[in-house]
Amino acid sequence: MNLIVTPGEAFAVVRPEGRLTATSVPRLKKAVDELVGHGTTRIVVDLSGTDFVDSSGLGALIGGLKSARLAGGDLRIAAATEPVRRVLKLTNLDRVLRDHPTPESAFDGD
């Protein structure tokens, strides 16, 4: 899995590409932890390049959400692919991690 981190003024974008599974989760966790640790607490995980997510990946997203919120920010997801949306819906995590059409729209109005 490739992981692209794009810092921005209003929020940072983390874009995992490929499969978000137990083997790739540590990289995502590290990226989110580093962003939060450096004061970037508004994070969008762009899932447009993620073709599969397992329970470890879901756990990493929820862990990142918790870390960001504890630091006074938020973690949101954007552009989830259909396979990822199905997993979110099956686990009811689509209620906690609402999918936004684009990374730019994730914090619109905030």
C-alpha cells in the first residue's frame, strides 16, 4: 500500500492506495499520529484509491478519529470506493464515518 500525506492550511489529507489491511495499518496510524502530534488535528482520509478495507483498517480509522477528536480536531473520510462503502455500511460505521464526495468537501462549512 502506498500512503500519500498532503498537509494543508485548513486540514491534511491522507490517501492510502491499495488494500488497507493489518499489514498496512501501521503506516496509516503512524501518519495520523504524526499529524496530530505536530498540531494538525483536522484530517481527511481520502479513500478514492483504497480498493479494500478489513477490520484492522476500520480500527485504524476509528483510532485516528479518536486521536484527532481528543486533540480538539476531527478525522473525516472522503471519496470511498464502493467496496469500502459496503464494508462501512455492513458494520454501521457509515454512521460514525460519513463519506464525503471529495476531500475538499469534508470540512466545508466548518
